[in-house]
Amino acid sequence: MDILYLLLPLSVVLVLLILGVLGWSVYRGQFDNLDQEGVRILEEDEQDP
Amino acid sequence: MRPGAPAPALSAAQVTGLDDPVVMQQCQVGPREADGAIPVGLGLSGMYCAACAITIEGALKQVPGVRDVQVQGATQRARLVLDPGKVRLSQLVAAVQSVGYGAWPDGAARAQNARLQVQRQLLWRLLVAGFCMMQVMMITTAQYVSGPQDIPPDIWRLMNWASWVLSLPVMVFSCGPFFTGAWSALKRGQIAMDTPVALGIAAMFVVSTGVTMGHTQWLGHDAYFDSLTMFVSFLLFGRWLESRARERVTQSLESLCGRLPEAVDRSLAPATVADDDLGCSEVATVPLSVLAPGDRVRVAAGQAFPADGQIIQGQTEVDESLLTGESRPVPRERGQLVVAGSINLGAPVWCRVERLGPDTRYQQIVDLVHQALTERPGWMRTADRFAGPFLWAVLVLAALGALAWQWIDPSRSIWVAVSVLVVTCPCALSLAAPSALLSAAGALARSGVLVRHLDALETLASVDQVLFDKTGTLTEPHLQLVKVWHRGQILDPAMGLEGEALTDLQRAASLAALSQHPVSQALVAWAGAGGEVPRWQQVREQAGQGMEAVDEQGITWRLGSAAWALGATEALVWPEARVWLAPQGCDRAQALDAAGFSLDEKIRAEASDALQALRQIGVDVAVLSGDQLARVVALVRQIHVNPPVFVAAASATPEGKLGVLQAAQQAGRVVAVVGDGINDAPVLAKAHASFALDQGAPLAQSQADFIVLGGRLGGVPLAVSIARRAMQIVRQNLVWAAAYNFVCIPLALMGYLPPWLAGIGMALSALGVLLNALRIGASTDAGRHHPSTHTNRV
């Protein structure tokens, strides 16, 4: 059970990292317009030579 | 505009108006970037599917100078990043129009951007609370399911500390709205719903922190971090859903106000030139932002008047539906005043600018509306009224419990007080009203009524009188074709026209489609598409008289007043007809080939049913109108309800209508108002509850509590029924929350309530409240679906 001394703090750090990533994605506008996301697959990719 | 077909190119006036740097500034949505590029918002129209967004994005990306384009289909908006030195707005609008859609600079984009930031912050708060809750649950589940000796005390303490660290972001960041809400209520000396929530959260956190630090003597052995985070997540989720729904409605309203900015011809003659000599003076086309009072401008037929002013040369007819909601044109001649935003229908006139922007009559009515809103009768939510006594009762009980336990077993006294505070956590209480109101708003939206203020549902449930505006509300917004005169016979077009009469109607409609006059537009709206449409040549319009054109066979046709089309100035064949269609030629016998069309206001088809339904649920109805009493009575007679509808006011100004409303309110009645024009806006703001029709003036809609889609008056009695049902559910929920507390407080006081049981109790009570609220949607719209005609969703 000693491994918990490592795992518990690690999980806390991981959650804090995830919160940071979520904040970044929210403020970059990824959640602004959820209805449009399903349409993204219909867009034509730009051809880069 | 048919998607896919290019629209007519922008006129020179429109190009000047669009390229005004002031307009570019108004639709800028964010700060200038390092390389000089600015983000700009455009409103779009004509989108009907998701592929339209891709087409528009492609068209805009091809304009040189545009860095990035994002089109949002659901809100019909585009966000571009462009280089202002290289791109002009007119190029962007032209690009969108070339693929068959409409575009305009989005002046509301900045306000929308500010709201977007608020929304993002709310979502992040929710995500922080939710993810922390999940992790804390994971840790505490181990504590729940473990036996007495399974977890060594060191690990137990580590678990508590881990939960504490994870609850910190929730307390510090996610709970912000609750603490600020409780604090601002406290500063006002009131207790709002946020106060028991904030107190409960604070108590839970303080006690759990104490337990984590080892003060188990006073505070008991258990920490409440899982209940705390779960509670906060639930509440934030409800708030997030509510704000999303409100944002949808707000955006759909903003898109109504999108118009291309105009430019206007301003006379370059100095002030010394008399008004009468203006006809030959030079003009320059200038954007609206540079106009000043005293300027003399020439307003063409079909243009909107740029400012409040006085006509100094010429005479015309004006469409003031912007203000009155009535599309019947009113004559204006030299010396008379015109209002900014009204449309010049007849002939070009010269006009002296008197008031611009904030001083116009339009703006004055807006200010009147804002004033009425601040004086609106206050209406606290039912749950808010319970919050105060509830909170005091809980505090008193907790104190009493602590005191009592001092004698029995002092080590548990604080712990018992804390259990009481925690278990009476107002989860069910704070979800009782919002869940029912949200569910009711959803049910109403499916039936074609948009709810802008959830609180208005509570007020609507106790409404006992509804005042209807006449023009545009009870009557159809456009003039209707009432009768057709053909070859000496008077026909009713509602029964269906055939043969020659139908051909004449379609011929008239095809010619009328080339004119902007509201009578022409009513003809076009009635006739619809179809039939053989002759190709008209040599079309000309004589202001105030009618139109003339030559068809393929070389026959000249005239559409317009009797004098214009028939050449008869007296002994009118049929006085009721407003518009005649007749072939011109030397052969007078062709007068028999003429067709006459009589147009008038008509009561909406569902008005009778709607008013009858209101009477049946015990709500009184009356009519307010700015029109003359005789006309109002004649129209009201078309509504078949028993007893007949009462006309509360006729020939009433906006102030007059407000007076009638205030008299009714002071008599103790709870009054709702249904209206559509701008001059209804002050009355809508002051009423206890207000409905606006989505076919009316955007200002009325932006102030109303409810918006009825598609002009279906049946939405009004439906809204009242659903509001009453919602209040029933709210009361049931409050009773349920009270019962839960009644059972749990004695258990907590006697020391029997461990925190895990309190957590389960909280979850069950909240779930019960939510499920009860969902019953509103299920029971009311089974079999009564009114498909919404709102075209906002893509």
C-alpha cells in the first residue's frame, strides 16, 4: 500500500494538469460552437503541394 | 433570395455606406493583432443548411487580405481576421452575395463577444468543479467501502489531504458566483437563494478542512469534500444550461437587426441657397455617420430616411411600420415631419436633417422603454422568499442542537451542529424552481414560444388579464387580398380563383413584384409563385399612382389606382378596390378586361380560438389600439368569442396605452400584454408579463418576456397553461424539499446521520426534484405539437 504515497499526489497533479488543458481549450474557443463541430468533416481539406 | 443565385450587385450608395471606416470600427470584435490584422464580425442571411457555411467560408477566403474565416451556421455569423488596409467591407459583402447569400456588418458582434467571454468562464468553472468532483469521488469511495482496519491512518490522512487540494480550485474559482451573489444580497440587506448555498458550502469546507488537519475531537471524523464538489457541480450545470438557452434567444434577436448601412445624397449647395432651388444642386453621396443637423439630403424612393427631419421639397408616401407596426403608407408633404428609419415609398424628396442618432424619436421610445423597465413591479421568485426563513430556521436549529449536546456529550456538539448545517444543504431547494422553469421553457420552445426571462413564467402563472394590440398582433401583419372584381363579378379569393381571374391575379402579382409599395408586396404575398409570368419590358413606376409595363405581346398594362389604370376620375366602377390592373389601348371596350383588388386588414385565423382558450382558463381579454374606434370595433367583430372582446382603448398614443395598463395594474390585476410594434414597447416593458410576435419590430421583441413564433396566437394561452403547471411543480418540489428536511434534521440532531447518508439524501432529493420538473414537458405537448417556423437553426 506504500505505492499510494506516490499515486495519490500523482493523481492530484494529473487532475490539475487536466484542468489547465481544459481551460486552454475553452478559452481558445473550442467549446464555443458545438453544433458546428459535426460539420467539420464535410469541409474540403486544403491541398498543400 | 434564392441560394445559389447571385443577388443584384451592390449599389454605389451601399458601397459608400459599407466602406465607411466608422462601420468597420463598429463591427470589430477584438483588439488589433501585432501585424495589424483585426477580427471583424459579419451577420449572414439565407443559410439553410450546414453546407452553406462551407460555401460562404470559401467565398470569403478568396478575398485578398482576409487571413481567416469562421462561419457559425447555428447563429448565422461569420468571424473574420483581416487586414484593414487591404480589404474593404463592400468587397466582403459582394463576395458573399456572389454565391447567393446576404451579409452585413455585425454591429452587435462586440456585445456578443463580451457575452462569449462570460459564457466561457462559466463553462470552465463547471468543468473544474466536475473534474474535481470526479477525482474526489474516486478517493472517497475507497474510504466509504473500506472496513475499519483496511486503510492505515497515514494513508487515510493522505486521502483527506488529496481531497482537500482538489477542493481548493472548486472553492476558490468555481464557487465564485455563489459567494459574490450572497455578498451583494447581504450588502442590500436581503437574503437571496445564494445565501444558504454559500453558507452551506463554506460550512462544509471549513469543517472538512478542520477534520483533515486532525481536529476530529470537535468536528467529527468525516470530511465532506465529495458532497461539496458534487453540490457545486449540480448547481453550476443548471446555470450553464440556463445561460446557453438565454444566449440562443439573444442571438436570434440580434440577427433581426442586421441591415446594410446606407449612404445618402447630401446637397453640396451652401445654406444660402433656398430650399426651392435645391432641385438642380450638386449632391455628394456620403455615409450616414457624417451627417449633421441642418444638412439637406435627397431621399430616393425605396430608401429609408436617415434621420428625423422635415420635408422641404416634394411629397410622398411613407412606410412607418418601424414605429407603428402598421404597413399602411401615410402621406407626407412639404413641411411635415418624417421619422428616422421609415421608408420613403412614393417619390424622391428633399429633407432637412433635424435630429440624428440618440435624439431621434426612435431613440426616445427606446429610452422610455428602459425607464419603464427600471420601474417595473418587482417579483421575487417563490424560492427566494423561502430562503430567508429557511436559513434562520436552520441556524437556530443547529445552535440549539449544539447547546443540547453540550450537556449530553460535549465532544459531539459541534459535529452535530455541522451535520445539521450540511444535511439541510439547500440542494433540492435551490434546484426546485430553476429545474421546473427550465423544463417549462423547453416545452414552450418546442411549441413555438421563446422564453427570454425565466422569472416571467412565475408572473405569467398568476395573470388574470391579457391586453392585445390590434394592428399586426390580432391582425395579419400585411394587408390581405379580401375581394377580387373581375368582369363585373365580385369573387372571394379565399375560395380559390380560376381561369381568367387567376391569370389576372398572377399577372398583377408579377408586375407588383417590381415595386416596393406595401400594397404591391401584399399582392405578391397573396398570389405566391406559379402560373405563366410574362416578361415585362419598359417598366416604369409613377410615384403615388402605379406602374406601367409592356408584356411580350406588346400590350401595355397599368397597375395602380383607378385613375391611373382605368383613366376614370369619377364614377369608380367599384369603390372598394385599391388596386386595378387594366390593359391600355385605343379600344375602350378593354376596360372590361380590368381586374380590381380590394385589400384590407384581416384578423388572424387563430385569433378566435386563442382568445376563446384564454377565456376558458379564466383570463380576461381586451384590445388596445392606436386606430380609430370604428375600425377597431369592425375588426374585433370578426373575432367569434362570447361575450365579445372588450375594446379598452382606441386612438391611443403609446402614453395612452401605458395609462390604461397602469390603471388595470393599480386595480390589482396582473396584466400581460401582447404586441408587435415599437410604440408597444413601453407598454410591454411595464406590464407584468409581455409577449411580442416575431413578425413585428425587433425593438419590441428585444424587450418582451416571451416571443411568439410564426404569429401563432395560440402560443399565448398555451404559455399561460404551462406557466401554471410549472408553478404547481415548483410548489411540489418545495414541499418535497421541506419534507426531506423535516425527516433529516431530527436524525441529524439525534446524532444518527453519518455524512455518507447525508450525501445520498442530497443526491436523491435533487434527483427527485429534477425528475418531477421533467413531467412538464411530457404531459403538456403530447398531441399538441406546433412545429416552429423559426428559421434560425441551420
